[in-house]
Amino acid sequence: MVNLTKFSSIFIANWKLNGNSLFLKDYYEKLKVNSNNCTIICSPSIYLKSLKGNNINLFCGAQDVSSYKEGAYTGELSASMLKDSNIDFCLVGHSERRQYFAEMNDNVNIKSSNLIEENIIPVICIGETLEQKEKKLTEEILSTQIKASVPSSADHQNTLIAYEPVWAIGTGLTPTLDEINQVHELIKNFDTKFRNFKVLYGGSVKSANSKEINDLSHVDGCLIGGASLKVDEFNIIIS
Ligand code: PGA
């Protein structure tokens, strides 16, 4: 399992359903990884194996995993198959999976537990919708999500949390810096168990705001969608 403590920050590129072989080749030629940081590229699964290079600070992450270990589940990829392909991280419970693929906290919990068993670090995503934020339900929603999604086997060395307000994903909107820092502090204080967890922020992170977000005292890195598709932009974020 990757030793998370040796990195000052963690940056994850979430390519979602984007990219192809040519894009990948060009991207990896231009990518400039900073050795103080842990950089993780979550490409579509079919490209994951071809991405594993020699850079010791560059890792591959999957965007999802099956909650089943094996059997008649057409289209699924198990945690052990990801391990077999040298994958070290996997996003779990991304809001797009929760929204479009009906992923629930209990699936997220099972998936994360299976990943940990295979020494893959789950990146468990949580976040409130705009409606929930406006109703001042953020704390309640996040508390429920984290308690139900994080398996009992999780600890600060084998699991990452990503706080991604749903309304900030792909919209260009972000919470204020104070709000981000407060929510991260809140997450770390939901339970003593979470106190040392690394919590990443995601939602409209770009080169123009990544430094000020990542510099916040309770932020341990960023999860980047749209801006991670432009390698020059991503290079600035991880520099
Ligand atoms: P965004 O996406 O950076 O495009 O807002 C983040 C994410 O979905 O993880």
C-alpha cells in the first residue's frame, strides 16, 4: 500500500469518461510530477494498465470498482483485478456515481472494504447538494455519508476522504476558502477515528485557485476533474 505520510499534498486527476490512447501518450509526455507530492491519475479503466510508468510519485487510480469479488456480474471489475493491474487507488462514491448509477453509502462501504483488503487505497467521496447546503443540512449529510460509507477497516493510512460539494463539481463555483477549511475540520472531528485522515477538496479546482485551497490548514490535497484534462493546467496545479 502506498505510504501516504511521506507526501506533503495529494493531487488526483479524475478524467471521468474522457481520453483515448493518443491523448494519454501526449499527456504523459508533458506531465511534470513534483516529487514532494503524490500525483494520481484516474483514467478510464481500460487505460490503467498502460499508464503505470517508472515515476515513483505517480500513481494510477480507478474511478470505480465492483462491490462483488467475483462471479456472474457482467461488466464489472473487482478490487483484486485492479490489484492485479498494479492499481494503488480507487475513487468510490463519486457524486456522479451516486447520482447516475444509484450508488448508495452501503455499496461505497463494501467497495472500500474490498479495496482495503487488496491494499488499494479507496478515495471515498462525500458532499452535499446545493439544496442541502441552502437548508443548512451540510453537516448532517456529510456526517451520515461518512459514517455509513467508511468501513470499519479504514484508517488514516489506508483510506482517503474527498469532500466534493455536488454543486461545485463542473460548475466553476466553489465554497469560500473559510467554508472549505471549516468543512474539512468538521469532517476530521466527526469522530476521533477520522482525526488523522487526509481530506482532499474537489469541485471546480483549477490552476487559479488550487494553491489557495491546498494551502488551507485542514486541506491535504485536491481532486480535480475538468482542469486535469489539460496537462499544462494540471502541471501548474501539482507543481
Ligand atoms: P471538476 O470535477 O474539477 O470538474 O469540478 C471534480 C470531480 O468531479 O471530481
